[in-house]
Amino acid sequence: MKSSHATPGTTASPETCPAARRHSPQPRPDLPELDRLERLLAQASGELRVQVLANVTDGASEYPLYALQLGNPDPAAAVLLLSGGIHGVERIGTQLLLTQLEALMARLPWDQGLQEDLRHIRIVICPLLNPAGMARGSRANANGIDLMRNAPQNADDPGVWLLSGHRIGAWLPWYRGAPGLPMQAESAALCELVNREIAGAPLCLSLDCHSGFGMRDRLWFPYAGSTRPLEQLADVHALVKLYEEANPHHRYLFEPQCHQYRTHGDLWDHLYQQHLLRQQACPGRPAVFLPLTLELGSWLWVRKNLRQIISFRGLFNPLVPHRHRRIMRHHNSLFDFMIRATRSWQSWLPGEADRNTEQQQALQRWYRNSQ
Ligand SMILES: [Zn+2]
């Protein structure tokens, strides 16, 4: 079972997807999330711009990687980037994004506030980044590679053996791929998209949706491979403070990912490093990139329904309909906040006078034990 690598000739270049080509011609296994997405695309108005970043195959079927855009196409516009399904078994993240996308499309014809927001910002959505893995019900892609361990960099301070990513073989979970190979088509497509979309943006917030860890819903920021503070920590702190003041009864746990586990090859660490390199090359044009990961606390669902523990899928997804519905509506305020924070970035991003205060508060909150 093979999927295409990010080598010339095997990865499709991004293309605008006209309505006639929106349906993959190949028969494929039951994948309701991709069917739901393609139904939405077939009905969507012209305001939703559709690209196929690449096509991946598991040897039997071919799957498109869709990137959807709403709002201002100007490269200098602020960007909100939403992604999910990079771990195929974590279907709930893709379902959450599809629900949000359907809601946005339903609001767009009448919601003047949203219309105004989209005149200023661009929302980029990749709801299903590992369709071959999702069709197989696996975390990895069709090559057995964990895409969130697939970037080339090693962790400064790797965590638990195997879990942090390894190069032993695809028969073990958390496999990074063989050394020296280019990134997988799915990882490369995401990185290319993000680098392209944020290269000229003064601000990009991103939210990558996952599930499968912990009793609480967490919002992680880099680094996953290092315990050192993020370079734009002051900005992260300002954003978190903004959210907490606006949502005093929220139940998210904000923290750097390294507080829970550390990994090699994290794509968001990699993309953040590329962002910093762009900043060094272009110091006169400061830009902020804050990549967040929403890690849905699936252990709580397992505790409330022990039948889930005997199902691999149940370790990552709610199996009870009312809990599924609750998750679908529980995060509305977060997505709404992300849109507003992207739209109004000039109002909350700390200026020079406030940066040191934000930085000190952030260090005290998240890195007290490592100082
Ligand atoms: Zn995940």
C-alpha cells in the first residue's frame, strides 16, 4: 500500500477545482467525511474557492486533498487557517471542521458581520489532510507514516521513545519515515500551502484539530520538540488572555505542547521555524504566526462510556450520538473568536511597550519550572 511522495511527478500541483471536477472519478472505500465535503463543495456558492493540493493513493483508490478559501485573497490580508484529519483515526476533528464550514456557508448570505470580516481576512480550511488513513481507520497515512512526525527536524529534547517518533519501521506506530526521504505528499502539501498563504500576511492564526489525549480539551502552541519558549510567546499570551477575558467560564487548557509530550518532526514546529527564517530574511516586515492545536480530550468520553475502550476508533472519537452533538456545538465560541481575533489583530497584538510585560507573564505562567 503506497501513497505518492512529495516528488516531482507524483504530487499534483495545486489547481483550482472547477465544479465538473469536484468529484473523484475513482471508486473508493466508504469515507463519509469526504463524501460530505464533496456534497458541500457541489452546492457551495462561488465565494468558496476550492483547490486540490494533491491526490494521494493507497494503491487501490485515489483521494484528493482539498484546500478551501473564503474571504480576501490579497496576500497581505490576515489569515485564519483551519486543518484536521491529519491523523486518520481522529475523525472527530474533520467532522468538527465540516460542521464549522457548513455553518459559515449558511451564514454567509445574510450575516453582514461575517461578510465584513471576510472583506478583511482570508479563511483557509483543510478539513481532511489524510483521507487514505481515514479510509483505513489508521492514524498513519497509507505508507504507515505518522504525518505529525514527518517533518525533517529532530526534537532538541526528545520525549518517550517510540511515541516521540522513530525510524524503525511502519509496523510500529509513530513512524517518521525512512531517513533522507522527502516528506509525504500530505505533509508537503500542507507545508507548501501554509508557507504560501502566510508569506505576505501580517498575522496568521492556525488551528489544527486532533483528538486522543487527556481528560480535557487542550489548546497547544509550539514547541512540540523543545522545552524552550516560543519566540513570539508574548503574542501567544496576549491571544490567550484575550480569549480568557472574553470567555471567563471556558474549559480549555492552554499550554505549550512540550508540557505533555515531545516529538520529532512536528509539522507546526517545522512551519514555525520556516516562518522565523522568513522573518530574518525580511526584518522590515514583521509578521506573526501563531499555530495552535486543538487536542480534544477523548479520555473523558472513554471514561463515560467504557465500551469505547474496546474500539480503536472509540479511543479517539465519541461513539454516543449526544456526546458527538455536544462536541459539535461546544467549540462554536472558539471558532468565532478565532475569526474575530484574526479580523481585529491590530487591536490586541501587543506593541513594543507591552511586549516585555506579556513575555514575563507568559514565562511565569508556562515556563516557571524551567527557568
Ligand atoms: Zn492527532
